[in-house]
Amino acid sequence: MGRVFQERLTRFSELPKVPAFILVLLLLVGSWTASYYTGGTKHAYPHLFYVPILLGAYFFRVPGAWLTAAAAGILAGPLMPLDVDAGIAQPLGLWLFRMGFFLLIGLLTAVLFSQLDRRLAEVNELMEALAQHHVRTLMVLAQLHELRDTSTQGHSQRVAINALRIGQRLGLKGEDLHNLYWAGLLHDLGKILVPDGILLKEGPLTESEFLEIQKHPAFGAETLEGISDGFQAVAEGIRSHHERWDGHGYPKGVKGKDIPLAGRIIAVADVFEALTNDRAYRVALPVELALAYIQREVGLQFDPEVVQAFLELHRAGQISISLHPGDIFQSLGEIGRHFPGRR
Ligand SMILES: [Fe+2]
């Protein structure tokens, strides 16, 4: 509620200069008309002049405040009788005093608005610095994770860029797209906490080892949530990237559209990338076989709409299959260095 009001207020303050000037002018004329036709300054209506004075200060700061206050002082002074019906003019001292008061109120308001401008500029600067700080934090985390397991180097970047393209195809925009990209880049961050003996094991995993691996989506999500509340949406995508459309995934076993869209998208990008690249326990599958696997899992492991978008992109040649392992953050050029969670 407060936010909506604040946004409307901001839009109002950004009114172009000409309409703002016309509005102030109309309010001055309206205030004069209301005061005159209700009998003159003996009544309370001249107080209406404070409205255009405040708006003059709001839109045009000190110069606007002075000009509006001076115009109001003249309109409510020599151009306004004390009593219209009796034809009594205002004493000079009275309207001069009122004009001085108008000028003072206009000036004070304009100075306060200028102070507010300065404070807002400082806050924006601070927000920008914070955003850069968060981006650097995420980049370090992503690098840290990539260094842990060199056999999967470049995996996160390919998942992130393909997830981003699927998201764009599905109509995601702005903040949702940025969060999806970062979730793709950091989806396996939680593997940092999985012991080497399990993570780098070449043979098949035992049941208990697999249970340990299954903790990584929650580990990764909790790590990000611990850094900043602004990472909530990214964490959600990380937490849900091993959920399955049929509800047999982990960690929660949610199904269908109860799985966050970012998780459903990353699931497809992740599996495709893993299948088409060498792993310690197998060689890369040909792309056709990987695509066949993805299609076979529609409605089981994967969201049909996400797979459809993925296949369309693949046919259009827009799915990255291999990037150079050294170019870990090359794809940042496509998304820009945005702070997830920021408006
Ligand atoms: Fe994973």
C-alpha cells in the first residue's frame, strides 16, 4: 500500500515541466476565484493559495516557490478586496505581511524538498554500491564452486545461459530473468559442502552417499539466504532444481506447477548440459540422444512447456552446448551485472 502510494507520488513529481506549470497556474487562478467570489480576504478562502505555493516548491524548488508565492501574494493582495460586497480594499501592511509569509512558507518547503533530493541521491548511490558488492559476492561463490570440481568446469555457466534463454522464450522479464540466471549459475553451489570422497567418486554412489548428495539444493539455497534477503528468489530456484514434474524429485517432492518456474527451467538445462558433456563416470552423449532423453521425460521429470521452449530454442540454434571452460563469466554480458532481488 505504502509502496504504491510512494510510486504514484514519484510519478507525480516527475510530471513534465509544462503540465506542472499549467497545474500551478490553474490552482492560483482557482484560489483567487474562490476567494473573490466568497467575499474577499475577510474569509478563510485565501488559505487556498498555500496549495499552488507548495506545488510550485515541489515541482520547481526555490525559483518556483518564490515565483508562485509572489504571484499568490499579489493575487491575494492588491488584486483582492478585504470585503468585496462592501468594496473595502485591504490595508497595504496586511497584504504585504501575507505575501512575506507566503514567500517564507514557499522557501522552507523548497529547501526541505531539496534536502530530500540530496538524501535520495545518497541512498541511490549506496544501493548501487550494495548491488555491486552482491554481484561480486555471487561471482566469487560461483567461481569457488567451479574450482571445487574441475571435471564439471563451465557446467554452471552453460546451465545459466541456457536457462536464461528458456526463461526469455517463456516470457520472463527483468528481475525474474536476472534471478533465473543467477540461480542457474549457482544451482550446484551446495555441493561445496558435500565431502570430496562422495562428490569426486568415480564409481556408483551408495544409498547413503546419494542421500548426502541430495542435500546440495537446500545447502546452496540456505547459503544464499544467509547472505542477503535479496537472494530469496535465487535461492528458490536453487532449492527446486532437482524437483521432478511428477513429484518424485528432491528435496521436497513437490510436483507440477508447485515447483518454482526457475527450478523447472534449470532442471532441463542442467540435465541437457550434464548429458552432453564428459563426466568422471561416463563420456558425453551425442546431442540427439540427450534430446531424446529430454523428450522421453516430458511430464515425468520435466515440465512440458519448458521442454517445448527448450526444443524450439535448440532447433533455432540458440542452446549453448559447449563454451570454453575459461570463460566462466562470459555470459554475464548477456544478462548485465544485476543484483538479484533489486527493483
Ligand atoms: Fe544439482
